[in-house]
Amino acid sequence: MSDQEPPITDKTPAPTPGPALRPVRGAARCAVAALGLAALAWVARAVWHIRLALTGQPASGPPDQGGGTHRPLTALEDSYHLVSSVGAAVTVVCALVFLNWLDRVRDNARALSGTEPRYGSLWLLLGWIVPVVNLWIPRGIVADAHRSVFPDRPLPAVVNWWWGLWLVGLAGGMGLLYADSTDEVIARAYTDVLPLLAADAVIVAAAGTAALMIRTLTTAQQQRLDEAAGTAA
């Protein structure tokens, strides 16, 4: 019978790996490019608003004659429908690409800080469309992602500029543009174009500040990601 003792087995559980960090530079570039295209789409809308105002409403009246009756569109009005449809499609794509960037930044912030975000994943989408709370939750998601990684840094001012312009555009024109039909917007361009142009300008400015915000926050987070990668190596 052998007196040799059995080998001691280390039963200490292996450390659980932390959440995987997600690359963010590519998503940021795509979001900035999409915002640039959205801004161009709104500039195109503004150009057509001016063209409609300068041309003047036809003697036959607005496209929507009331009572469910619509007259045939002029060539300019027909082209505005095309510009409006393309702009709407570009805006949807821009929103999806922006949300992809925000989702990555938010996941990285959770992995780097070890803290759960204040708003759950559903709020990445619902925060934009649920009335009332859409006035602060999207900004809160962005601010939370930055502050959780950089608690000692002030929130970049561009975040507040972006959100302020977005709210002004939402309240002052963008919401009305989407609430009205395209033919109703054409009628407004004929009779009172200045509010439309003001809304166009605010949305273009909001897109520009959003692009700057993405670059600012991505650069800061990427530095921390590089530091984390260097520490792991």
C-alpha cells in the first residue's frame, strides 16, 4: 500500500472575465458620416422651401384643396415630395447608426467603470419616442456613459449644445414638419416660409453639434480603451 499523498487540486474558481470592450471608432465614423448626410438632406429641404416661396402658390391654390380633394402637383411640388422622402429615409438611417454608436459607448462605459447604467437597454430606443421623458432621457444616456468613465471630468459642453438645439428643433419646427403632410408643408412654404427655414437651420446645427459630440466622446473613451488594452497586455 503506497504512502504517497494524492496531489492537491486547486479548486479556486477561475476569475470571471469582465464584459468585452467593443470597438467604437468605426461606429463613430459611420455616425458622423450619417449625420453629415442628414444635414445635407435638411439643407436640400431648405433650398426647396425657398424655391417654393419664390415661385409662389399657383392660382389653383394649395395642393390639398380640402374635403379629400388634391389638385395635380406642379413639377416643383412633385420634386419636393422626392426630396422630402429621401430626407426622411436618410434621417431613419442616421438614427439607427447613431443608436449603434451610443449602444457601443454605453456598453464600454459599463465595462470600464464596472457600474450599471442608470437607464436600461430598452431606453436606448424608448427614450426618444415616449412623450415627456424624451425631453431628458437621451441626453441622460449620453451623459451617464461619459461620467461613469470620467467621474472627475466635467461633461463636455457640446453635449448640452447638441441637446439644446435638438429640443429647439423638436419644439419649434421639426415636430410640426413630421406632423403635417408633405402637401401641408408645401402650403406653409407658400404662405409663411420663415418658420420652416428657421427649423431647417436648427436641425442642421443640431446635426453638426451631434457630430462634434460623437468625435469628442469617442476620442475620450478610446483613450481609456487603449489604456485598458495596454494594461491587459
